[in-house]
Amino acid sequence: MALFLWLCASVLAAAHGTEVKNCHPLCHCEVESFGLFHSFSLTRVECRGLGPSTSMPIPIPLDTAHLDLSSSGVGPLTDAMLSGPGYTTLVSLDLSSNAITGVSPKALSRLRYLESLDLSHNRLESLSSSCFSGLPLSDVDLSHNNFQHFDMEVLAAKVNGEPVTVDLSHNQLVSVSPPVKALHIQSLNLTANRLRSVPRLAGLPLRYLNLDANPVARITEGAFASLGDLLYLSLSGLPELRHIEAHSFVGLHGLQVLDLSNNPRLRELGPAVFTGLDSLQELNLSGSGVTTLPSNMLTHLPSVRTIALGRHALCWRTQKQGQFHPQLGQTQHDEVLSCNMEGVVS
């Protein structure tokens, strides 16, 4: 028994030693074991709030997979700041809230396994077209920066691996350049920018698109025609939105959720606006100026399950009991919209 306890203590001591080896004194390093008999391990290093006086690169364990350098006053990201043996195994890197004004073209070049990159809450206005070259990125957060123009070539064909998720929310974007071929972005968040029209995103296999809180006043016909893979589209909180043209959503044959909530200046929607949305299941018009729906709404939205509109109105698809058909020998059921308020369907 004593021998067993001694062996357990030795294992724990060894694990503890691995945890702190090569760990910066101002960082917290934690080993995560996985696999059969915990035979594999990766290290998570948290260095949040180091301060601008800390010299870069900081030493980290050789098997580091996750590194948090947020709120550390990093400043402009140069080629040498992310170099060293421990950085080559990084899978995720958090550089948020660092007042970063620029990223040199080769600053990330050594991070050949990097899948997740957080550059949010910085002061970026542009990125080199090669700064993500060769990285297997699947998740990129560029929210809360100062982009007035974003060149989609930054995430072009040189990026390998899983589809890329890009978050550009709360920037100062004015426009987004047309993307080049072979982009793999599936989720794009452009919330709270300065976009006055729907950006041209042809070539992106997007499944999620968020354009909330932009000064878009009008959505034109075919604005989303090239985004046939889209499943979720949010156009909520557009303070200037007054008009959506007929056939604006044509081409979105796979769209399942459309959020048009909190658009108080949007007061009327013709049935032709919803042409092509054959797979749409949820339509959110709550908080908008639209208070009534046409009685033939289900003709234009054959798959819709719920529609929210106004302040508290909610409509859902139901079956209306029909009469027995003498020739067919069966009862026919008509599908209608039922609402929790009267006068919603006109």
C-alpha cells in the first residue's frame, strides 16, 4: 500500500512538473491530457494582462496548444513576436484587446497548426493579403477594429483546412471587396459596421451571415443571389432600412432562418419579397414596422413554421379541419397561419 501511494505521488509530482516547465512566472500553464490512458497531452497557457513592458516572445512550454495573450499591450505584431519552439504547436491564439495597429506579413507564418485566431478589440485598419497564408484557420475574430475596407484576399485560397469562420462585428467597415475563388468561409459576422449596402460576397460558401446594426437603407433585388449555401441570415437592427425589393432573397433556396427584427422603419413587405425562400422555417419581424401579413403568406413560404411580428404577435402553421371529400374518400386539411392576436393576417 505504501508503495502504491508513493507511485501515485510520483506520478502527480511528474505531472505537476510538466505543467510548470518553461512557464513564464506571470502566466498560468495547465496540462490537458486525453487519449487512451491519457497518453497525449497539450498545454493551455494563460498570460492575460502581462503589460507592455513584457518582452516578446515570452517563453512557453514546448507542447502549448492554446495561448491567451489578451490585454497585454502587445502593440504592432512583428515577425519575431510569435517565434520560438512553443509557438509552432499552437492551435488557438488570443491576441484580443492589445491595441494592435498592424500585423506584419510573416508574424503568423510559423504557426502552421493554428486553427483559431482572436484579433478582436484592437486598432487594425488593414491586413496584409499574405498574413494568413498557409494557416489552417477555421475561426478568425476581427471584431471591434477599425476596418473601413476589408480585402477578402486576406482569407484566400492559400488558407488550408476546415472552413473559416470570420467575425468582423463592431468595426468601421465601409465596404468589403469581392472575394477571390476558393475561399472557405462559412460564417461571417459584419455586425455594427458602416455598410450602406449588402456587400458582394460571391464565392463564399457561407452558412451564417450577420449584417446587424449597419446603415443599410435598401435591400435590392438579388442582393444574396450568390449565397445558395446560406442557412441563417440576420438583418436585425438596421436603423435606416425602409425598403426591401421584390426577389431580394432569390437564390437562398436553403435558408432556414431570416431575422428582420428591430427595423422600425420597415413597414411593408410585399409577398414577392419572399420568393425563393422555399426552405425558410423561421421569420422574425418582431420590433419592426410590419404589423400584418397577407393571407396567402404560406404560398410564398411553404416550409415556414413560425412568424413573429410587431411587438408581441406570433403566428404559426396549423392545419384547418376540412370537409370529407366524397370522391377521394378522405378528409382534406388546409394549412393556415394561426396567430395569438386578431387582425394580424389580412
